[in-house]
Amino acid sequence: GGDRDNIDTRYLVGMDWQATALTSGEFRIGYQKKSFDSAAREDFSGISWQAAVNWQPLSYSTVTLETGRRARDPDLRGDVIKESRHGLGWSHDWSQDMQTNLTVGHVRSDYQGYDQEDKFWRYEAKASYRISYLWKLEGGVQISDRSSTDVRFEYDKTVVYLGVGMNL
């Protein structure tokens, strides 16, 4: 299909806001254009956006809702991947030393220039505990599920991790 050298231009307008003491957010919407140097590649133009809303019912607990749409370069096939992202997260400080985070995210990828559509779900739960001023423990689990119209790219994955961190 030719090389992927291109000029990627995005024009976004939007705002940040503090609706109440508990709710804040950002919103950007605009236009994206990808122009390829190679005539063998199909140019892209379309609407792009990114938005996030943060709700903080308590000073130590935050819920975040995010969404976005953009075109990006593919790793293997096609000219452009039109990507839509949506996510929901909750972070909570149980004490000065212990925090938890729960997140769920969904990405839909439509390939331009190749007949493929992917759907990717990711779930994560993690906790961290500060043992002392210098040391911190962190552990969690990530669960991923990818479906695709090309079955070679489908997978389920679970990662369990435990780590030790040191502040310098």
C-alpha cells in the first residue's frame, strides 16, 4: 500500500470547567485530517473529540468518565485506524497510606484501507500501600478481552502483578 508518511493535523476547540465544587471536566471537539505522501494510501478527514468529567463526592474519592475519538496510524495493516475510546474509573484514598483504583475501558477500532474492526475491553483493579516514607507495595489485576473480525488478533489476557517501589 505504499509508505505511511503523512501529515496529521487536528484542530480542536473546547473548554475546561468547574461546574460545582464536586464536578469538573474538559471537552474538546474539532476536525482531524491525515494527508498521506503516497497516492496508494487513502487520506482521512473527520470529526475528533476528547472529553472527561470528574466527580469528587469526597475529597478522597474521585469518579472519572472519559471519551474520545481520533484517527491514528496502524501498526500493521490499513491506512488509518478510526478509534473511539470510552472509560470509567474510580480512585479512592482509604487512608494517607492506602489507595485503590478501579477502571474499565472500551476501544473500538475501525480500519480504513483494510477490512477489519476490533473491540477491546480492559478492566483493572489495583491497590497500593505505603509501608514507610521510602517504601510502597502495589498489586493488582488487569483483564483484557479483544475481539476482531480477523480472528488472528483475538485474545483474552489476565495479568496479576505485585510490586515494591522506593521513593528517593
